[in-house]
Amino acid sequence: MPEISLAAGSEFAALTAEKTEGKRETNDPLALSRRLFLQAILAGRREAAVDIVLEAHNAGHDLRDLYVEIFQKALYEVGRLWEANRITVADEHMATAITQYVVARVYERLPVARERRGRAVITGVQGELHQVGSNMVADLLEADGWDVRFLGTDMPLDDILKTARDHQADLLGISATMLFNLPQVIQLVERTRTELGSAAPRIILGGGAFRLLPELPAELKVDAVATELRQGVELARSLGKLA
């Protein structure tokens, strides 16, 4: 697999180095693909990023694993680099946008389970501008057998509730990345319980805001909180069995 040529040269090479000194890539079969993918999205190379993921898939890696091991982990590293002031907001937005582009390109290749698990609505609240994480959750839930309505993000609460009601949702997944969006999340949870009553779906929260404030889900009395993709799918599956 060829290295990606980067305009920033040694700076990007330093940014994408493995965080654990001395870690051998042979211990992680997708480490090289992830590093090259990270280089590509930071360099603005959309088609190179697609090729890296498809090459890993063609080599025999399950696409659902690539959502976690490449997309999710690369975006976590992008966030870390931004928080450390190593990349700009423009770099972070570009990397995220390219990742969402790649996700859209590979979505049709996802295998779909035969077992039907229930109906789900996945959304971001009004004011939330990050949607790639909830997009990946929606994709993996669909692959796991859920009938998913993915609403994107920055959605008015009334429209979320209407969709949950019309879709007869068994599960409502709410994503929030920034802490300042939590009042909207709280309001959506409360309105879902109050306005949908006995037809209210089970609620699962996800996104960076809940990693920063882990005590909030318990206070809201939601059904589950997921901090990463695999956990989200597993929790949704367990909640679906209880629905």
C-alpha cells in the first residue's frame, strides 16, 4: 500500500505517528490503513481515502470493522490533534467531511442482517452540527437488522418527535458532540417520555458530550449511553430484545 504524498511533509508525518512508542503495526492489522487514511483526510485527498478503505475491505476485512478501526479511530485522532492545536478548524472540518464522503461511498457494500430487530430513529438535536458519528451509527444499525430513519442533525424537536411517532420507533438514538447542546437533548428526552407516553421508544445517547459528562445519562434516566460504535450497536441490540 503506497504512502500518501503530503504537502506538509514532516509535520503531517509527525501528526500521524502511532501514539504508543515502539508499537508494531503487525499487532494491529489495520494500523497502516488507518495511518494512511488519516494522512489522506488531513491532506484533502478524497479519492485516496476511498481507495485505502476499499483496499482494506478487498483484503478481507469486514466493512463493519473498518467503520470502527479506520473511520472512528481516525476521527478520534483528528479531534485530539485539534484540541492540541496541531491542526486548524479548517483541517478538522475537511477531515470530517472527507470521512463522511467515504462513508457514503462504501455504505452500499455493508452486509445487512436477515434478522429484524426493530425500528430506530437516529438524530442530532437542533444546534448540533456534527453528524458523521450518528451517520455511522445509523449505517451499522441498519446492517444489524434495524429499520432506520436517519434524520441527520440540527433537527427541530417537533420534527424528531413526529418521526418517532410516525415510524413507531422502538429506539431513539440522540447524538450530541458539544456540551452546549445538552439542554436540547434534555428537552427531547423529557418530551419523548411525556408526549409519546406508552409508545415512547427506548432512548440511547451517544457522542462526545456524554464522554465529557458521563453522569448525565443516569440523571436523565435514559436506557443507555454509548461512547463508541461497537458499544452502540450492542446496546441497541440488547434494548431491541427488551422492546
